[in-house]
Amino acid sequence: MPELPEVETISRELDARLRGRAIAGVRVIRPDVLREASGDQLAHACAGRTIMRVWRRGKTAVISLDGGWHLLIQPRFTGAVLVDGALQESEATTVSRGGSTQQNHGSPDGAPGDPYSAIEWTLTDGGGFRYRDVRRLGTVKLADDAALREYEERIGVEPLDPGFSAERLSGLLRVSRAAIKKVLMDQRVVAGIGNIYANEGLWRAGIDPSREARTLRADEVERLHGALVTTLAASVAARGTTFRDYRDPSNRAGGFAAQLLAYGRGGEQCVRCGTTLTETHAIDGRSTVFCHRCQR
């Protein structure tokens, strides 16, 4: 599922390409991805509106329109927001964890009969953008200003905001008996971190992912804070992590998979000490990879 770096990449590119452009109309093809509105309500709210900005909150890309309306897009596993003449997933260049590339050839995305387009927005200048989702597990919500505020209040602090300090993180952790990995992935505590970056941050900080959050010492919280911030920033610079489905609005894969040191490396050697990395599902039902020597 796209996490902070992937959704930040999506939002930045959409903002660069859509800000200031006006929506002419909306075509809802797969209404099951819609939340908080019918197809007619979505079309009525969007038609004639100008896109003021596109930004991210947690794992959600927010397209803000004039008139106080917002589109909240959570792509989840196979969703993508594509602009104009982007290519189909089958035609994109896939980047592997080892850095190799493979070019697959397919028909242009947006061709008539594409079965994965869910919602299409046409722009007054002749362009367009659309939400495409192979498994339709993602969602598109229509929200007014009040609903957007309610959503923002439900989720936690942004780890790349200047106000996210080690002291702030310590205050969030000291009240929890849950495993530190589960706390980091709790969107009510810290927004945008999922399984990939929780694994990475904890490995880089040398902290056991099953340890109670409240037991971390001040120096360990300092290390964890630094590891999370630097890892997330590096992934944003690499346009996120792609293993299979994630694509940016130009249908390009993210390049951070080649820099992962823990996630996806179960059974391989720890690059820090040479110990075989352990992979388990015991902590939260998700794949957790850690070094039992480095992360005591």
C-alpha cells in the first residue's frame, strides 16, 4: 500500500501538472470506488471548479478545488491517478530491488475499453486526469471544508513536518504498551508510516520491533526519530518504493526499493553485522523483517 513517500510523490506531481486548471466534467465508470457522494454529486461538485492545489495528508492525496470542495484519494494497493497520456501499467518500466529494469510492452493507457479506469475528469483546456484501479480497493471521497477538517483531526502528526521532533515522538510513545512497530503504523499516532518504513526505521535505529513503545530510552527515541525522518526523505527523493503496483501520475515506478535494508530482505544477510535477517508475521500479522543481533 502506498505510504507517505509514494503519496507525497503523487501529490507533488499532480500539483505541478494540475494546479490552476479547470474541470469541465466528470465521468464515473466504477462507482464502487466512490465514498461520501454519488456519481451525480461528484460531477456537480467538480464541474466548473478550478484546481487550487494538490497536497498530502497521511496516506491520502488531497485535490483541493475552489468553492471549498476536496477530492480525497487513497490509492491503496493498485490505485493510480494518471494525467493525460500516461502509459498503461503493462507498458511501464519496472524497477527491481536490485536496480535492474525490464521494459514491458502493452497498449496505451486511456485507450478505448481500458477496464481499469474508475473515474475520469476532463479539463477545460482539453486535457484530463483519472483514477485507475485494477482491484478497486482504493477510494475517492468528496469532502467539503468541514469534512476535511474532521479527517485531519482523526490522524496523527506528520513525520516530515518541522514540528515533529524527537521530544514529540517520545511523548507519543511513552503512553503506549503496544509493540513499537504497531504504534508507528497507527495512523492516529503518526500519519503516513506503514509496513515498509516502520521496518526500515526500526532496523536503522537498531530497535526490536516487538518492544513495548513506552520502554524506549531517550537515546533510542532520538535514533528512531532520525532514522524515520532520513528514510522517509530519502524515499521521497527516490519517488517512493515500487515492488509491483505503485506508479506515479506519469506511470513511473519509484526507485527506493534498491535502497531498502530490511523490508523484503528476510533470509538475507544483515548489511550491518552479517546475521541472517528474520522474517515473521507474529507482531501484527504483517511481514516484519529484523536482525535479532542488531535489534535487541
